[in-house]
Amino acid sequence: ASQDMQGSVAAVDTIWFGTQDGVDKFSKGVDKGDTIYLWDVTSIDAVKINTATAGQETVVLGSSTLNITDAGQKALDGGLTFKISTGAS
């Protein structure tokens, strides 16, 4: 089942997401100060980002997906940070 996460708009949010986390959605309040921590990913090569749908980006980790809506591409272009378990971003 899908799990929805909502950002706080006024604060910096850290979202934890992994390869076994299913289908999740991060919406409302996604901004450039936020971090998506891919907690069980050790190589950036494992991460695929699909930007085909306007206003929605999908991070694909194996069979798990994280849909980023609301700010979408604007957040990605503006500095939304992705970190993997090695500390690389």
C-alpha cells in the first residue's frame, strides 16, 4: 500500500527511504532544503529518477518507488538533496 509523507513547508525535512519501502509519496512542502536519505543504498548507480510526468518525479530503487509531487522538478533543480548510506550526496 502507498504511504504518503507531507513536508512541513516552513522547516527542513529529512525523508528516509529504502529499497524495500514499497510505493511512497512525498508531497506538499517539498523544497530545496529537504534531504531524501536513501538509507540502504550504497551506490548512486542503483538510483533512477524518472521525470517523465510533469510536476512529479519518481525515484526508483529496485521494486520500490518514491513519488515526489508538488514541487517536483523545481525542487530537484533547486537543490533537493539525495544522500546514500555511504554519506555521498
